[in-house]
Amino acid sequence: MNLMYHSTRNSNIKVTASQAILQGLSPDGGLFVPEYIPKLTISMDRLSDMNYHELAYEVLKLYLTDYTEDELKDCISKAYDGKFDTPDIAPIRKAGRHFYLELYHGATIAFKDMALSILPHLLTTAARKNNISDEIVILTATSGDTGKAALAGFSDVKGTKIIVFYPKDGVSRVQEKQMVTQKGDNTYVIGINGNFDDAQTGVKSIFNDKDLENKMTEAGLRFSSANSINIGRLLPQIVYYIHSYIELYRRNEIAQGEKINFVVPTGNFGNILAAYYAKQMGLPINKLICASNDNKVLYDFFQTGVYDRNRDFILTISPSMDILVSSNLERLIYSIAGDDTHKTAEFMRALSTEGIYEITTDMRKRLECFVGGYATVDETKDSIHKVYTETGYVIDTHTAVAVNVYDKYLNSDKDTKSVIVATASPYKFAENVLEAITDKRIPEDDHEQAMLLKEISGVPIPDAINELHLAEIRHNKVCDTDKMRAEVEEILKII
């Protein structure tokens, strides 16, 4: 029997896994969730004999039940190949007392590569399975990393176009340059005059625009998403949490069944939600430590049970976490509401109309595995400096938020081993990293910054950074948020 998926807001909207991946967002604005979370029943000793590809198949086959074995293995093989610069797709590095799960060894040197390397293959396979001849238009808002990883994944993929909106002044210079130099005849990048939440709201509005949907249908086009609102983007992220546990077991760092913590720098809540799903599958997890920056809407939620987006939006040195509406939290709300779609829909209506909702006491009790914490910009810089001076290990501005939050948490739990999720290469935020680890004059040029970081740290410059030095700017459009639909219509020639 196939594992079916339904909307977080209406259990009657029910589809297969491949259909959920194709649609991206449910027609009612909800997110697709599996009817149940499958259990991982394979023994730890057998799991420890598997490489990343084999483990990915064992996990994903439980969720993507309408894909054949050959289809799924083909998607995995094409995704996790030579584009990763280490034999182990997601290596664990120990520096000082901390374990770091390095998720930035893919083509765009950020953790989004882990899922966006496979999503294009899952999506195009889903189209074939469902006899879809329409051209698929990937429409995505990004806070910095998703955009480039999605662009790289879908570049020149037959039968697709990809349109990415990003906050013009809300990403790092390297993040922006990675996007605006993207090659591919089917790729489109547009900056918006606004923040990530504005971009995300605009994209959701376009998805839910029935008039535009009718125009798309007449033109033989259909929307899908590469954001973690797409279940096909979220599920592959479960794999690396299980992989990291297995790796610690292989190294005799933990005993079989021993519980560990994961510390996750969090913005849109997809990465840490994947860890929550891994826990529901049976992975021995004690606490999921949700690390926020100055935009601490998630920290406040875990402290009070109130989600309140009505606050100032703060630009920080960890821009991928500069988010006030964490879309994937809806899937957690659905879970802790006892899989109640009506309750979930009510909370989301309140968020949309009033910008705030408060969960019940019973729901708060179901959040016991979560711990919220946050780090200011100064604390983030302090953690980069501390880790480097004490261990020689260089971390980026997002991983540093997690380190700072974890160091505070250690006061209440010194015995449980923890894995810090390292989400991006320090080279992606070289200027801010250099400010934290050196007193030398920092050059303005991105490439010179990378050279200085290499000189100081000894960490090789990734190919993704070297290639940017002479890359041609190919995308230079900027628009106001109320013009996003018009830009999409112009690109698709459906005005």
C-alpha cells in the first residue's frame, strides 16, 4: 500500500508522494504531510554497514512508496555524485568538545545542496509517473541559500523553468553573486525591495492565485516549489540525521540506543523538522535545540507557546535565518495538535490575519523534546572567534549561532553528546568570519577576502567560491513586492 499525503489544513485533500512533490503546496495553502511517520526497523549494526546512498534508499523508500526501486535509486545516484567534494557526503568533524555535521560539501557550499541535489530528479520522475506533459515552473523565495542550490539543481533540466525571488539587501554578497551569475537558459533570478518574509508571502500568493493558475493551465504550465514547503525537499534531509548518528556509533562515540542532541541553526524550520521526523521514526534523540538569531520568533514560541510575527525584522550576519514566518512550523503544529487539520487551519488563519496565535497547554507538553535558544550578532562573532582560537576550526555565521546557543544549554546538560549542524562553508560569509578571527585589514573584494581567509585558516577555498571570481552577472532584475506576479507573467509569456 502507498503511503498517502494530505494537507495540514484538510485531510480530505489526499495525494500520493509523487503528486505531493509535483504540487509543492496544497491547493488550500496547507503543506503536505504523510498520513503517518514510518518506523525505521533496520538494526543499527546493519545500518552502520551502509554508505550514504544505501541509507538514503532505505529511508526514502519508506516515504516515497509510489516510486519504484529503480526510480528511487536512480534519483539518489544522480544526486549524490561528484558534485560533493568529500567521499562522505555529510562528514562529522570533531573540534574541541563539539561534533559538527558538515552539510556544506555540495556544489553551492550550503546544506540546501543535500536536498536540492535530489529534488529535480524526484520531480521530473514524478512528472513521468503521473503522465504530466506540462512544463514545470519552480517558483521559490530564498533567504540566501535555497535559491542558489535550487538554481544549480534545476539549471537546464528539460521540461522545467525556475524563478527565484530574493531580498535584494537581505543576503550576503557571496550569496547574491552565486545567484545572479547562475547559468542556464531556464533560470530566472529577481531581487525584491523587501525582506525574505515579503518574498515568501509574495510567492505563496502567486501559488494561490486561481486566475494565474487558469492562465498557466491554458499555456501548458504548472507551478511547483523547491522550498522546504515541498515534501520532496524535506524528506531527504531526514537521511543525514540518521547518517550522523550511525557515524558516531561507528566511531564508538556512542553506544547503541544512546540518546543524543542535535543543535540546529533555524530559520524556516525545515532542517530541524527533518530531525523531528527522524526522532519520530525511532532515532534515539534526546533534545532538538532550536538556535535562532536576533529574529527570535521561534525562541519566543518555545518559551511561551505564542507565535508572534508582529515585531521588527532585523538584518543580521546570519541572513539565512532572518525570518519571522517559519513556514515549516505548520507541519509541527499539525503534529502536536494530534494531527488535527481543523486546529492547524485555525492557527494558520490567525497567523495570516492577525500575525499571532497561541497553542494549547496540551500542545506545549508535546514540545518537550525541543529547546529554544538565541544568539545576538555580537555573541555570534564571539563564538566564531572562540572556536577558532581554541581549536583552529573555522565556522560560518549560522553554525556559530548554534554553537553559542549550545554552549548556554550545556549548563543544564553536560552528559548528553550533541551534534551541531554546520549549515554553510565559512567562505560563504568570509567578511563576517574574518572580522571575528583577525585584526588584519579586511579587503572589500570578495575574492581577496577568500584569499585572506585561506591564508589565516589554512582551509582550502571551495571551487564554488573560486568560480565566482570571474563569473558574469546574468540576472539583474529588481522589483517591488506588488510586481512579483507581473514579473512571473512576463517570464512565462502569459500576460
